[in-house]
Amino acid sequence: MIHMSGIRAVVFDQDGTLIDTFIPAVHAYSAAVGRTITLGELRAVAHLGAARNLVSALLGHPATDEDDDRFHQALADAVGEVEPYPGIVALLRQLSDRGIPLGVATNSDSRSAGIVLGAHGLDRFMSTVATVDRAGVPKPAPDLLLLAAAELGVDPAEVLFVGDSPADMAAARACGAVAVAAGWGHQTPDIEIFDVRAATPQDVADLLT
């Protein structure tokens, strides 16, 4: 039985949970490597964390600063055309108005996360953004969530973590956070193990009512 009375903060995965960045990412990685890459190619290297690592893998050699800049400029151009998932802004506003500390734990690097969260003002709701270059290890390791919890001033067991992938759920389970599968998310159909499934963003707010 999952008890929500002890939850003091909510942390979100970024890509595929707050906003569907997969098409913008494919566009940006294609721009960085100078050829059209497929979603399958991107998924195969997604575990490498920071964008520069992925660009290097797709190029087959270490990325240069120019390659990295090309990726982030293309990401900024593309992500502005994609809105957050329906109900996400309302959810963040509602939780923020209730005084619940919010954060992000993402396998993206700080520069990428700044672009994605800043494109539609999602960053204004977040008290912390834990990124892979800061935590050192991507999900499914719990390090990102441990960092986010520490910076929010709460115990990991007091965190509701909302994500769309098996790696998100594994990271939450590994540190004792409540693992909430985002029913609207990009990879949610792949999730088999979770604590709670929220069909819509409003359902996340309702869990804490």
C-alpha cells in the first residue's frame, strides 16, 4: 500500500514526461551529425546521457565544440515548436500554488535541459534541475533522484517521481521514491513495474489531495 501522506515534493522526468522532445531531438542530432538519423538510432544511444556523448556515438568519433553547438542550436529551434503535454502547465501551476516543491531529474545535460525547460517557461516552476552532468550517472541509477531530493531538502522516500520509462521507475524504486508512471508519456507502454499509474497530469495532483 502506497501512502501519499508523507510526500513532500514532486520530481519529474523531462523528456517524454513534461514535453515530447523526441522529434526535436532527432532533428537536432541529425543537424549535429550531418545526416538524417532514425528514432531507433537515437534510442540505441540514449543511455549515454549528455548530448555530446550521443553525438560522439552517432559520429563514430569524439564530438567537437562546434558539433555540440550545432546540436544545441538545432534543439532550441525545434523544441520551441512543440508544446508541453496537455495539462502539464496546469499541473505545475497547481502544485506550485499549493507550496509543493518541484524538480526535474533528467538524463539530459544542463545545457539541453535549460533549453527544453526554458522554451515554454517550465523552468520557472522548478526549484532544482538534476542533470546527468551534475549527478554523473544516468537513470536507471538513483543518483539523479538522490541529487534532486537533496537539493529540495527532502528524503527520497518523500518524493513522488513522475516518469515515462522503465529507467525512471527503476531509479525511483532504487532510492525509495514513489514511482508514478505517466500514462500520457512517450515510453509509458514499455513500463511494467511502477507504484502508481497516473492516466493524466491532473491525476498526479489528485494523488496528493
